[in-house]
Amino acid sequence: MYDLIILGGGPAGQAAAVYAIGKQINFLMIYKALGGRVGEKIMVRSEEDVSVGHILVHFESVDPVEKEDRLVGTEAVHLFESQVMSQKGHILKDQVTSVNHKDGIFEVGTERNGVQKSRALIIATGGREQPLNIPGEELLVRGLGYQSATHAEKLAGKTAAVIGVTERALHGVAELAQTTRHAYLITPEPVKPTVPIVQALRQRPDVEILEGYEVKEARGSTHVEQLIVVKQGETRQLDVDAAFVAHALIPHSDLVKHLVETDPDGFIKINERNGTSLPGLYAAGEVTTAFGREVLIAIGEGARAALSAHDYLLAQPVTK
Ligand SMILES: Cc1cc2nc3c(=O)[nH]c(=O)nc-3n(C[C@H](O)[C@H](O)[C@H](O)COP(=O)(O)OP(=O)(O)OC[C@H]3O[C@@H](n4cnc5c(N)ncnc54)[C@H](O)[C@@H]3O)c2cc1C
């Protein structure tokens, strides 16, 4: 049995593992894809890699210079990777299929390596975005809000569209509008007037908020040139130079939903120590309710979750 199992090998899981190495905790990190979302980006470095993932391919359609991969925190995740991968016997590449808690022990079911047990658990399984499922979706950029300042610079004097109603979408369109000639915010749902940035957006003549519109198609050759949007049977064709999807994330929290409290969207509720409603179970990164969905934040959270798990383990009765 391990003292600690870490679910996930993204920035949060790896930071937790590095912390566990430092504290000499007997841990196991189980992951499907090393690097998590950052791994996907790193893999898509060259044109030949196009089929491996999609994120940078989309950036290429805006500007090939983006191939350089400017993701802040990538270097840290690389360093963590080499440290974590050297820990033979502490890493397992497998899919976790179940998590149970019996008599104070966590039982983690895996696809190929049976059930692994531990006294404490960190869940850092991240999330995924909802696809639009429209023709031409591959022409759209994902991940606006993390790099909107870079995009804003490149789209100076041009027309851009942001699809979504998340806070990231609202902030993204506001940042883009600082340089674009015209910016659209397209959302099938009404924009909540309580979000302060909405008032500022509504007052801008160069920002058009298309509420109640659904995007039906993206058209273009190497990058998006037109968006087809529909509201109650009325179709509009928008000429754009770039379009960004900033939809809400779907957290990978199903494994522990029966054990811990989640918010209505499924994000795991955590306290200021990354503890969940179940003692011994900690959560970090994008799967949680914590504010800020960025690599550097996930790294900090992973480290804090490991620190808390360590404290928890120290307070448990000694079993020699
Ligand atoms: C399109 C896009 C662009 C982004 N751009 C930026 C950016 O420019 N800058 C920035 O700072 N952030 C950016 N982000 C956000 C950043 O990638 C995330 O904040 C960060 O990766 C979250 O780390 P995490 O460890 O919580 O989750 P993830 O990176 O998602 O890692 C989750 C880990 O859990 C594993 N996992 C999940 N389920 C299971 C299972 N059942 N069994 C085993 N393993 C499992 C996965 O394999 C993976 O290892 C972007 C995100 C997206 C989606």
C-alpha cells in the first residue's frame, strides 16, 4: 500500500509528485497522458505533428510564429517530468476507472494494473472543453484568455470573434477589442449583466454582442474567414480574420463524485488547503472550483495539495 496516490500527470499532478519526492512520501502517480494539456501543446511542435493534437495547429492558422509555443510554465513542467519519470516504481501509465474509500483506505481501480491502495489521495485529473460539433471547427482557435494579449497584437486592425459566455470569453473579447477593428462575442445564452466587464463591453461601438446566436459553420481555407450564425431562423454571415472558442470546461471529476462535494458544474469543492469534503482526499488544478485556469496556478495547487496530504499523513496513527 502507498501513503499517497496522485491521479493525473498534468502540471498539478506533477507538481504534487515533485513535492512528494522532496518529502520522501511513498507515493504513486497514475496518469493517462504525461504533461496533461501542456503535453498536448508540446507534442504539436511541427507541421508533421499535425495529427497528434490540435491546439498549436489552430494557432498556426492565425500566425505560424506561434509554433514556438509560448506557454508560460512549460519549462517548469518539463523539469518536473524528468524528475518524476526517474522515480521507477512511483509512476504508472494507466487509465483510472474507479475510486473507492473503505475503512480509511483509498482503492483506485485501473484498467490494466488492478486496484492500487493508499492512505491519502490527490485528484488532479483536469477537464475538457465541450466541442461545438460544427463543420469547419478545426479552423477555430481554442484557449483564448490564456494568450489573448498575444493574439490581440497580431489581430490589430482586423476582425475577430469569440464564441462563448464564460468569464474567459468576456475578458478575452475585451482584450482583443483593444486592438481589433471589430470584435464579436457570440453566445447562445444571454450574457449575465452582473459580470462587471459586460457593462464596459456593451458601451463599446467596436464590440458587437450577438446573444441568442448559435454558430453553425466555420468557413475558410487555412484559417477561418467566415462564421455562419443563426438566431431563431435568421442567418448571418460574419467575415472574420480569427475566431476563438472559450467554452466552459467539463471537469474530470466523475471518479470521485460519490465521495466529495462538487459544485453544480461538477468541479470539486476545495478549501484553502486543497482539502475536499472527505478527509484524506485532496484536489488540485482544473478539476477544482479554484479561480484561475492556468499552468502556473495548477502547479501551485498541486504543491499545496501535496503539502496538505503530507500533513494529513503525519497525523495518522503509525502502522509499522
Ligand atoms: C486549449 C487550451 C489552451 C490553453 N492555453 C494555456 C496557456 O496558454 N497558458 C496557460 O497557463 N494555460 C493554458 N491552458 C490551461 C492549462 O493547460 C491548464 O490550466 C493546465 O494544464 C491544468 O493542469 P491540470 O494538471 O489541472 O490538468 P491537465 O493538464 O488537464 O492534466 C490532467 C491529467 O489527468 C490525467 N487523467 C485524467 N483522467 C484520468 C484518468 N481517468 N486516469 C488517468 N489519468 C487521467 C490526464 O492524462 C492528465 O495527465 C490552456 C488550456 C486549454 C484547454
